[in-house]
Amino acid sequence: MSMEKKTTQTILPLFPLPLVLFPQMKLPLHIFEMRYREMIGNCIESRSPFGVIMSRENDVESVGCGAQVIEVLKRFPGGEFDIMTVGSERFRILELFDNKTYLEGMVEFFRDEPKEESGFAALSEVDLLEEVFGLCYRLLKSESKVEKIRTFTQSHSGTPSFLLANHLGFDLNFQQKMLEMVSEEERLSMMIDRLAGILGPESTLVAKGFLEGQSWFNVN
């Protein structure tokens, strides 16, 4: 007899943005619109999270990531303020509400499935990461830069695939797909396929500048 999985549902204020936030990733924000001053102000006062979802013209994605305000960096005389946030748990939107000045949603939080339930049997996470680093070397032609990627990934407590997807310059559609997947091995395998594709017949054009100047070079 199979056990039904427990899920956590709650109403979460939502912040549509043209980006993908991953768990444990930091995100600085400048809050200037009145509706978001109200929303973030409530979150700061109650120490509660809000949800970041990727916006697409007049629509939003159905999967996002919770965000917690960890510091108010600066307050401006006009009422605007800068904050530092960090990604928490991922969620799926079950229903949207627009009865306030800002968007809210009934959301269901989720995490990766246990390996035995994901149905994915392939190389280990360590082997997959080594393959990612190897492809990064083929793109960058620099051992020192690849070593910096490796050190950065290994020195942070975040999920490796999320760290890499956040810092290696992948397009937003790719990042959103990574956010939605529930297996670390599947995410790394998809990243390997994407990097290998960049090294295809048009690699001299497509790979030129890829990874160069990306945010992981300047991570503290």
C-alpha cells in the first residue's frame, strides 16, 4: 500500500520578475512601486516569505521560488528601499488571486524526489559534475577559470545544479526548466546536453564569450 505524500499549501504574496530565483541563491532588489512597498513591508514586519515567479509579458510561470528578506540594505527619503533576499523552497501555483494591489497565490511547496522514486538511473552526481566541469574547460580553454567554477560550487552549500544554472549564463527558459525538475541527476544531465550542444558545429560562434564575464567570476 503506497503512502500519500504530504504537501504544504499556503497563500503567498507573489513578485513577478524577468528572472529565475533558485533555492539558497541571493537576490538584491530595489523596491519602488507602491504595491510592492506594501507587500515587502508586510513580509519584513511579519518575517514571512514572498514568492518570486518569472514573468512572461502578460503571464507568469506556474513554478517559482520562495524568497526571504535577510537584510534591508538602504531606505530612501521617498519611501523606496533596497533589500537582500535569499531563495528558499520551490512552489507550484495552484490558484492565483488578484483581489489586492499585488498578486497572491495558493501555492504548494515541493522538493526533489528521493532518488529511488525519481526513476532516473545514470551516473552519480559526482560523475555528472565532473562531466560539467570538463565541458566548461572545453568552452573556456582555461584551467584556472574552471577551477574557480569547481571551487565555487564545492564551497557553497546550495544544490550544485542550481548554483551552476544561476551563474553560468544559461537562458531563462533553461533556468526555469531546471527549477521545475525534481532530480539533481536529471538537472545535471540536461546541463551536460546543453553545454555539449554549445560545443557543436557552430561552437566557434555560439561558445565565444559563453561563461566569460558571468556572475560567478565576481562572487564573494
